[in-house]
Amino acid sequence: MKSTNKIIIILLLAAAIAGCKKSFLDRPSNSQISSNNFYKTTSDLRLATASLYAGGEWGRWNRSGMLPLGDVLAGTGSFGYSNDLVQLFTRTITAQNSYVTDGWTGLYSIVAQCNTVINAIQAQAAASIPLAEKNAAIAEAKFVRAVAYYHLAVYWGAVPIVEDNSKLIENPLLPRNIVSDVYKFAAKDLTYAAQYLPKTDEKGRVTTWSAQGMLGKVYLTMAGWGKSGSRDQALLDSAKKYAGNVCKNSGLSLLPNYADLFKSQNNDNQESLFALQWAAGATYGNGNDLQTWYAPTNEVLPSKNGGWQSLAPSYDLYRMYSAKDTVRRKATIMLNGDFYPELNQAAGGYKATGTGMKKHVIGNEKDNNAPTMDIWSSVEHNSYLRLADVYLIYAEAILGSNTATSDGDALTYFNKVRARAGVDIVTVITPALLRVERRVELAYEGQYWMDLVRYSYYAPNDAVKLLNDQDATHGRISFTYDPKTRIATRDTTATPTALPATISSFTLPIPASELVSDPKLTQPPVPYY
């Protein structure tokens, strides 16, 4: 794979994004948004920032990072084959792992594209464009850049911070920056975005509520860094402030039906705070191909094609769902005998014949009224931040370093999530209960590993034990389900045994290709500020 600096230089020189036409806005190529003749009108600014919501840059991360790194590492998805995927599941990850490499390069290509837009607006935007519109456009790009850096910090820890792509042409060798500064950088970008993004915008674009919700998550994560045994109360208060403001003052509400969140007709609904804007017809690598992780049948896939690798739910995930938690379970994982009328509608629906991922499986081109949709271009606008996530962030910020809370605000928003799922409300929230709630609410959305990393910051021994307990209870394996007896049977032969977890298990190796091209990455990290 190309190194970080090579990717950025290529982007500067004109790597083209596939045009996801007609779904959000007509998106210009990277060569256009780098051109001295661009940024002359407000329309140019809107076109430039529209390019940040999809395309090949996000396509690489969405495919190789979000599910493999966000859920497989965490023991949510199970694999019994494919060496690189087995490495993730068994904690035998090497620096040559393709998912680690694609995840890293995908996020840095997103950063590079954001930098191009930010710096071009600052240097080239016509004086006739109102300042408020320039600031709002920069804020959009800074929001996306912050999301990328948040993921980089969570997965790899100390990583290089790059604000100006052009500097890499003269000096492509970058040192890593200390973890706290990477989070600080993301928080500064989000603070700017919260100030200059509007409260409302056209459907699909981020707003101040998006930035404030993400700020809550970043501050919540920062609060535990280097604070073994407790969390920094000032940072918890910041997380509480921003997440609470979204909860109380945004006017947004949860979509009433959990399963509807993952149907294309509900793209960019009121709960979606940041979603990628995919369209049908994108070429390979430039669209949403999450449906290719589903293998039991190609009947529900566009043109009856694809589904070669199956992201099988682990028994550990399955056992997190209570007996009443059927709405979320069925919308997230298929069990043998489950019926989905929205899939393969022309044939009367689809009845599952085995276990598999349901979330992101939205059906074929006819089901979605999208004739040009194919296996590489699902029209689902999958969310990276939604309101239920922020509700749970708010509850966790209030819980903080305590062993339990009965705080009224925490209970209100925590129970809104549970009530929507049809499960019993609670009167006390504990850290363990919160982790389970986040896991079942956000499974297959790339969140659980990030939750575990956050946990490892302030409770390293407990976080390590949690991972090892998955193995000790034989939960980190696939399973079969008998719809007649309603019994799940663990498949102890399907997946290799994972190595015992240690605190180092929570940090991914830097890709080998990056270390070869930039030896400074092997040196101790340095401050950025």
C-alpha cells in the first residue's frame, strides 16, 4: 500500500474521487478542489465540502476499517478463515495486516482531502464570498478531519498530525505526536466546527449539533487517558456540557423504530448526526460495499451478486441481548428462521437460513428503488454518529468515575434508548450496564472497540480482563441457532483461539509499509503543541 506521505502528495496532484452523482451534490474531483480557479463562489465551497462525505477516501476506511477494526477486534464479529481477519479476531496482528494498512491509509487520505479544502478556502476563496459562509465550509472540513484523527488516536495512539499537505513535499518524514495532542487537535477542530456550523442545513450535511455530539465523545475519551483508576473530572464536565447540549437543546429526537434506522428510505433521518453520503453506481472502491460482508445468500444482494465473506456474529455478542431485546437483535444479526419482508421483496421477503450480519444488509436494487445499485455501491448512508450514541455519551459523562449513578438526566436519556428498543427501563446505571447498552445499540457500527479502548485508558486491568473473559466463556466464537428449540450452540471448532489480551492489545501496529517509508515513525512521539 502507498505510504501516508505518498497518498497526500497524490491527492494534491489530483487523485480523482468517483462521482457519486445525484445523491448529495455533484462532487468535483480532487484536482478541481485543488485548482486555483475554484472557490470563486459559495456554490464552489459547497461542492468542495460535499466531496468530503464519500468517495474513495471514505470507501477504503468504511470497508476495511469500520467493521474489521471496530467490531472484529472487539469480538463482535467472528471469522474462521482469511488470515488477516483471523489475525484481528485472535489478536495475532502483524504490521503487514491488510486491514490495518488500509485503515491507516484510508484515514490519512481523508485527512489529506480535508487539508486541501481548508487550506484552499483560506488562500483562494473569493473576497465576495461572505465570511460566515467561508467559516462554515472550513468548519465542515474540520469536522471530518477531527473524526479521522479521533479514529487514528483510538486505534494507533501516537500518530503524526498533518495540517498542511504541501509541507510533506519538502519533508515527507514525519514524527508521531503524543496521544494527548492528537485528541487535543481533534477537539480544537470540533470546537471550531461547533462555533461556525449552522444549527440546520440541507439533509445529510453536518451541523453544530454534529460537532457538539462528537466533542462530547472526544472529551469523554480524553478524560481517561493516562488516568488509571479514575477520569479527569474537568474533561468529563466538558463531555457532559457538549453532549448534554445536544440532548436538551438540539430539538432532535430518536427515530421511533430502531430497525428503520438502517433502511435506505430513512437515510439522513433526524437521529443521524454524521453519515456518509453514498450513491448507487459508484465504481469499485468508491462506494458503500458493506453488504459484501453478508454470505448466507446472494438473493438479497444487488444483481444476486457478492456476499463472499460472512461477518458472523459472535456468541459473545448474541448473549448480550436480553430476552426482551428482540427489536435490536433482529435488526442487527440474523438467526436461522428470522423473516425480513423488506429483503428480496419481489420474491415475498427473505427467511434466514443461518446466522449472519443484518445491519447494513438493505436488500437488492429493486428493494431500494435504485436500478444502478450494485454490490460496490449500497445506497445506505451509514452513520458514524447518531443521537442515541450521544445520549449514551451524556449518561457516561455523568457517571464518570463513579461505580453507579441515579442522576435524573443520565437516566432520562439512557432510558430513552432502552424504551425505543422495548426493554425495561432502569433506575441505576453502572459502568458494566452502560458498556452492554452501547454494545447492543451500536453493534456493527464500528463503536465497540473504541468503547473498549476508552475503558482501557482509565481501567487497564479491567479492560484486559473483559477481553480475556470473552475467551474464557467461549463467547468469542461463532454459533448456530435452532429456531424450534430457540437454543444457540457455540461452534468451538470454527474459530482459532485468541491469544491472551494485554494492555498492548488495545493499540494497533503501524503498517510495515509506513515504517519503511518513514523511519521517524519508530521514534518516540513528540509534542505537537
